[in-house]
Amino acid sequence: MDTGGKEERFKLIEKAAALGKVSELCQLFGVSKSSYYAYLKRRGNDRDAEAKQQIRRAYRRYEGKYGYRQLQLFLWQDDGIWMNHKKILRLMQELGLQARIRR
């Protein structure tokens, strides 16, 4: 039975959990119990909330002039926070932050 992505299936199982056994519902929708419980555990958790806040703060401190490479250095120099440049880039993209391009 293919009813869409796993996310949709997990939501359906969550709604129907009061009606039947979770193990039977998982078998019906073709997902494992462990993946369903992992979905419940991580749902609503933003693991990068603190990192996003730090990036926003550094971005504002330097008036949005710099990109992810410079922000990585500034976070390290100013706050003593080491963060991978790829993570900074990903979070800046999620937050919609971009460096102002100088001419």
C-alpha cells in the first residue's frame, strides 16, 4: 500500500493510534515501529535553534555585510564558537540570510 511519503504515513498512524495497535498500523502502512517512534521523538525538535540564534546575532552585529565564511571566523574570534562552514551556510539559507554584495 503506497499512500505517499513516510511523513504522511507517520501522521496517519499517529491519528489512528487510538483505534488500534501501533505495530499493526505500522505493518499496514509499510513502515517499521522503530522509525515511527523515531519520528515521534524528533517531531517538533529544532536541533539547530541555538546555532541559528548565534548566526542571526553575528549577522546583525556585522550588518549583513559578510557571508558564511567570514561569519564562521567572526563566531570563532568574537564568541569562541566553532561551527562548520557547511552548517553555517545551510542555516543561513534556511534563515534567508545573504551577504550584501559589494561593487
